[in-house]
Amino acid sequence: MDENKLKEQVLAVMEDHKIGSLATVKDKKPHSRYMTFYNKDFTLFTPTDKDTYKAEEIDENPNVHVLLGYTGEGYDDAFIEFQGKATIRDDQETKDAFWHDSLKHYFDSATDPSYILLELKPKTIRLMNKGDHTPYEISFD
């Protein structure tokens, strides 16, 4: 698959699917949970509380893995495997950019000091289950 087409298809999965699995590392073992993801180009952002295990785990080891997109339809039901590094973002500009009313269940407002975002920068993204020759991989340096 041509690289531009691959990037288009990966971004389409990222735009069309907001719920996925985030794995962090705890005691040298994977620890996964479902999260809501938003993207800006190929970087993922996910809101969370600063006092969570995932924030603690990312402080200790920033390596993350995300599965995003599979809906159980079977063949040609594209999804991505995202490997990257996470950074905790608590600057107001980022918090404002990804704030939405559904977060009011967890936080008072975009200025709530408990509200943070995890910024996930990709190292590799693999497009899976999309055609006969998957996986297709994009590397980021």
C-alpha cells in the first residue's frame, strides 16, 4: 500500500473510533483499560484524573500500547495497533482544546486541577485487518 493511502486509512480509523484499549506497564507487566481517545494528526490524547494508576505508571514508564478501531465485524474490519510514549499534559491550552461537556461527570471544568490529558506520541502504528497484506506499518522517529 502506498504510504499516503496508508496514512489516510490510519487517520480514518483514529477519527472514526474513539474508544480503545490503553496498555501501560506496571511492575514490568502490561496493564490495560478502556479509554476515550482524540487525535491531532497521529498523536492521541486521552483525558484522565491526575490521581490514577495510569498517570503513576506513565511517570514510571512512558511506554504505551493502544488498540483502536476493531468492532467485531470480521474480515476488513480495520483497526490500529499504536506503540508510543506518553506524556502527562496539564497545561491549560491542551486542557481547553480537548474539553467537552461529557467530562463534567468527572471534573468541574477545564480548569479543574485534577483534569489532565495523556499525550501519546507514536513510535509505530500498524494498520491491521485491512486487506490481504496486513499489517501495514508506519514508523515515526
